[in-house]
Amino acid sequence: MASEPDPDRLRALEDRLAKLRGKPKPERSQTAKGFSQGEVAWRMVIELATGIVFGVGIGYGLDVLIGTLPLFLAIFSLVGFAAGVRTMLGTAREVQAREMQDKTPPKGGQDQGG
């Protein structure tokens, strides 16, 4: 006697029940190119963090070379943050454009005046 149920049998049972009920199997929420919303969110977070890290790195490196420690660090931290936000917004626009493209029906032979 097994104490745990067989996952394959449970999956098959769920499929049969869904078919009998007439409801389609629930699907994962997908966005651009089949990525889930969580994956897109992580991409945006990584883009923002990368911009900040590069800005801080460049600013600190210049400050060490020139000898003006807080000046370039502060300036390039802000520049890195702005670059990260800009990249993140570009990703958001790309995802939104792909979703709008997927939702619009194709224009095939409908009332094309001429």
C-alpha cells in the first residue's frame, strides 16, 4: 500500500474531470513570447539593478582614479538608475505591444474599400 498517490494517475483524473465538466484546463498567464508575468517582472528588476550596479562601478572607479570619492559615485549612481529605468520602461512597452498585437484580430478581406 502506497501512502502517496501516483501523480500521473491524478493528472489523468483531472483531465477526465475537466473534459466531463466541459471546462478547459486552466493555463498559466503568459505575456510576450510565452514568458510568464513573473519572468518578465524578474527581467525588469534585473535590468534596473544592472543599471545601478554599472553606474556605481563606473562612478567609484572614476573617483578612485581621480581622487574625488563622492562626486562621480553620486553622479553615475543617478545616471545608472536612470538608464535602468529607461531600459525597464522599454521592456514594458515591448510586452504591451506584443500583448496588443496578440489581441487584435487579423485584417483578412474585411471591408477594404478601394
